[in-house]
Amino acid sequence: MKRRVFMRSGALALVTMGLSPRFLRRTAFAAELRAAAAKGKIFICLFQRGAADALNVVVPHGEKNYYSLRPAIAIPRPTANLEGAAIDLDGFFGLHPALAPLKPLWDRGMLAPIHAVGSPSSTRSHFDAQDYMESGTPDVKSTADGWLNRYLATHGTCEACAAPPPPASHFRAVALTNQTPRILEGPAPTVAMNSLQEFTVRATGSQVERLEALYRTGRADIIHGTGSEMFDAVKMLKAADPGRYAPSAGANYPRSRFGQQLMQIAQLIKANLGVEVAFADVGGWDTHQNQGGATGQLANRLNDFASAIAALTTWKTW
């Protein structure tokens, strides 16, 4: 029940997915992802950077040792008249009170917290653990690509089709991040952008025309193909204008970076740009001694996290 032991031997999959294909082959998730792609559904992967204290995220309020080992930061048992108590789910587990925006998703069968699922690696480094979760190869640092890119690379064609599939969209896989995340590194094309507004060529007017001409007339240079694709993607995004899609009634996205990331993912999907995979991450989970209990640093982080996801999943958002 000690935090370090728990975080080393298990993890929490809430609405995020950090599992590797090796683990997924032992679950229904890999098959579900393939089926979803066939139906034109979209996989949104959210990554919590650091080491979230899962025992205070999904609280085992039915376990007495939880309270004896955490006298200062334990979340109170669900009690109707007690402020800051856990939100009961099944009589044993409950959500941190700051995750109240996610309770309706549980009630509708759209949320499934999964305890004690994690990497077999024994590393105590958060950085290595994150790397293994994204590469999908625990304790192997030499892996060059991420498991989600490998999925994209191997599920982009139809061997049984009489005709070849149409070209994949430039926005098939999108990361709302400053740079391509480890999980999406690899041969399959991906797009990383800090925001919709910043995904553009840093030039204007005739400068853009000259740059396009340079790439268009380039010969065997290494950047020619990539440059052409970049301009095509910029034009495609500009024509679709995803920013014009305002959140529907009831979808109140936080003004935080994470909240705006999820809002822009929704806008990209609404713009019909061919998004199949979208990725966003949020840091600040390594709270240590400043974590707090029902209130404090972790509670603030969880409220933003839950509010953003609740907005993304609001009915009629799409």
C-alpha cells in the first residue's frame, strides 16, 4: 500500500491509455482499436506525465489499511454529510472528489477505472517508465519508434481490398504537443502542433510563394517531400478552418493548456480532416509531499483533468 511500491507494481488507466501492445495482446483493447478504425471511429490518447498517485485518484475507501497508512492525505469515505469525501462507485472504490465531472460518465457506462495494470519494468525512474510506456518495450531503451505509430504503420492498408485505399489524410494522427511525442515517433506520418493557430508557415505573402516554389522545384534534396507535405497540410487546415467550430452547449472547456488541447482536438474532428488518432498530454502529476488530500495540488490538477474530459465527451459536442 505504500505509494512507491504501488506505483512501481501497478498503475491507473482512467481515460488515458499508456499500455504497450505486449500488454494489450492480453486484453481486448487491441481488437477494439482495430474494430474502431474499421468503423471510422477515433482514438484519443491522453497521457499524464509524471507519476499520478492512483490511490488518491481512484480511492479504495473499502480498504481499512488505506486509512491507517495515509493518516494525513487519505480521502474520506463516502458520507452524505462530509465535504471532500470520495465519490462512491461500487461500494469499495470511489473517485477523488475533484473528479466529480467524470461521475456521469461512470453512470452512463462510459468510464472504466482499471487498477493494478502497469509495466513489468522494475525501474524507479519516472522518465524511463514513461519511455517504456510510449515505446511499448519495457526495459529496452533502443526502440526507435512508439507503439501507437507502429499501430498506424501496420493498419493503414487493406490487403483484402480489390483497389488500394485512398491516401491517408495529413491529419490521420495528430498530437497537440510542442513536438512529436515518443508514442507517435516512427515511419507512419504524424502531425504535431502546439495549437491550431500556430500550425502555419512562418512567412507571409510572396515569401510563402517563394518557399513553395523552392520545395516544388527541389530535386533529390532530403527535405523536398517533407516540405511539400507541410505546405499541403497547412493549406488543408486553413481551408477546413477547424477554429470556426465552437463548443456545443454544455461543453465548457477549461482555459488551461490541457482544456484547450482537448477543445482543439474536438474542432479538428468536427472539421472532417480525416483524424484517426489524436494525442494530448498533461504534466504536473509528480506531486510528492505537496500533494494534499481532498484539496491541494493534486485536487487542482484532477479538477482540470476531469473538467476537460467531461467537456470533450459532452453529448452533442460532435
